[in-house]
Amino acid sequence: MLLFAACPRVRLFWGRCIGENAMTKVCLIVLLLIFPLAAAPATVRGVVINPSKAPVLDAKVSLTDIYKAAAGALNYVATDSHGRFTIANVPLGTYFVHAQKRDSGYGDPAFAFVAVGAPAFPKIKIETEDQQESVTVKLGKPGGVLAASIVDAERGTSVERARYRLSIAGDPHLYISSSVTEDGKILTPAPPLLLDLEVTAPGYEAAIMLNVKMESGARKTLIITMRKPHQ
């Protein structure tokens, strides 16, 4: 990088002196030369593969700062037909590289409930702004997909404003919790284990199903009926 002293007259290496106006022009030229040569921002490239080492199309890949997990994932990009992805403009930091594909039984591995039994995801450390990182993200055995309809037991209509909690049977500390869709449905990937399901809604008694068996790559369809409390 070229540096010039901020003085009225500057002597260049070839022996000539230049004044303030010429110095301004020189500085502008130097700036124009420097900025186009700035280093490219950090980039993470890689491929997502399944247990058979086949590429996974349309998986969502993200970076999660291991020290700022509460801030959520950084960038979601989809893999191409060869399972490849590129995440550009990555800030300095240490990240887990996560991949998910909900409709194939691969939920968001940032949740411990979803990551039960899954292989470890790559951890990368971006230390320079021009760093180019390459990783392979290996997905494990896919979970199942739970599809449930939440229905009023008397009227047969969908129950609105319901929430559900899905936990590992025998280990209630590993769970996910969310609202049902506007039409009263649950659609979520789940690990291939025995699960406990609890559904709650304003004005209804809680509906509980224990030991719901989820199988790898399979879709489990349920109808959950909810009743209003007896007066």
C-alpha cells in the first residue's frame, strides 16, 4: 500500500516535488487503485450428502455462530442438483454448518430434539476476511414426518390457536414446541423414536398421546380430537 504524508510539499522517489493540488490528485488515484484490489469477502462452499454419500438436492444450509446461537442462523441457501452450496460474505467467527430438508425427515439440527442420533456437523473458523472454506455436510438417518390434524370432538372442525409439544418418550427435556398451522395441522420432521405428543388450545382440555412411534423415512398421520371441559 502507498502512503503519503499530509504536508504541503511531498518529495517523490524520483526527486520531484509536488504541491497540495497535485498531492490531492495523487491521493485520489491511489484510492482508486487500492479499492478495486480489496480482498474478496469470506466464502463457505461445500456439498450435502446422505448416508449413501449421494448428493442431497434442495437442502437448506445455514451457518450458526457457536457463541451467538440465540441470534439464529446466518444465511439460508439451497443446494443445487449436485448437492452443492455457496454462502458468501461470511463475517469473522466460529460456526456450525447445518443442513436440513424437512419434507425428507431432516429437521433443523440446531434443535437438540431433532439432532438426536445425527452425525456431528462441521465446525469452521473464519479468521480472515478473504478466507475460502470448503466443507462436506453429512446427513444421518432421516427421521419421519408427523402430520396431524387437530379437530373439535363435537363439531368436527379444525381447532384454531392450538399449540403442540413433541418430546422424546422418557426424556421430556428434549422437545420442540410450536403453533399449529392456521387450518389446525401439524407438519414436522421428527427423529425415528418413540415420542410423546401434547396439544393445548384455549377453551379445550389438553390432548395427550404417548409413545407415538416414528419410523425413518415414513410419514405418520394422526387425527387429534380435542374436547371442551365439562361444566
